[in-house]
Amino acid sequence: MEQVKMTPEEAHDRLLAGAFVLCLDVPAETEFGVDIMSWNVGNKFKGLKMIPPGLHLLMVGTGHQSRVAEFLDVQQGDVVVRRWDPVLEDLAPGSGMDEDQQQRYAASVLKYEFDTSLGAYPPKLESLWAGLANHISLPVLERAG
């Protein structure tokens, strides 16, 4: 992921206003994307922080010409926990974790225990994605299946 430059005050404000996606066990070099950007992740990658509230597209690709994506509707302070499923090559919800384990991971994220392994949502994406996502609604996604 590219380096996101901001002042400490901006980072603090965005951290408090945003959501988190914790992605466990993602292999290095896996393609990971949010909204309209993607990157190949490294060994330390555990997800994203500072995600603006609203609808977002989370995507992973394995390099085998396949990509899997899901829409997430996140609000301020939400923590979405996903674990890499090596069989499905996907960040599947749950992926063998019970609700209690997911809650423990979410609490750890909110205590900033994963902070150095979470990439920042690029601020330049906010207005670009908002312009596109304005045309997407949860009822339409539910009807699409």
C-alpha cells in the first residue's frame, strides 16, 4: 500500500471517525482492494483503518485470474473481521471463528493492538468513491443477491 501522508491531528480525527477491516492470515503478494484501488499486500498486512462510514467494496485476488468481492456497509467505529480461507481463496465472514473470537479480535483492533499492521484508507479515494457509491443502495444490492 502507498504511504498516506497526513498530520497527526488529521490521522487522529480520521481514526476516530472511521471503521476498520481486520483481515487475518492473508498471504503476502495477495491482491487486496477497497473501492477503486488495489495493492499486493506484504507479510505484515492485517487490513485497513480510517474507512469512511458508508458502503465500500472489499476485493481480494489470488493471481489465478480470479477476484472475489463483497460490499460492506460500515459505520463509525465498526470493526469487520475476516480470515483468509486458503481453500476458497477468499476473506470469508467467520472463516472458522465463533462470535466470541470475532469480538475479541474487534476489541483488540479498538485498543490499537493491530494499528501498525493496518493500512490507512487513502483520503483521495473518499470523494471519488462517494461519487460512484451514490448510485448504489443496500436494497438494490439485496435484490441483486
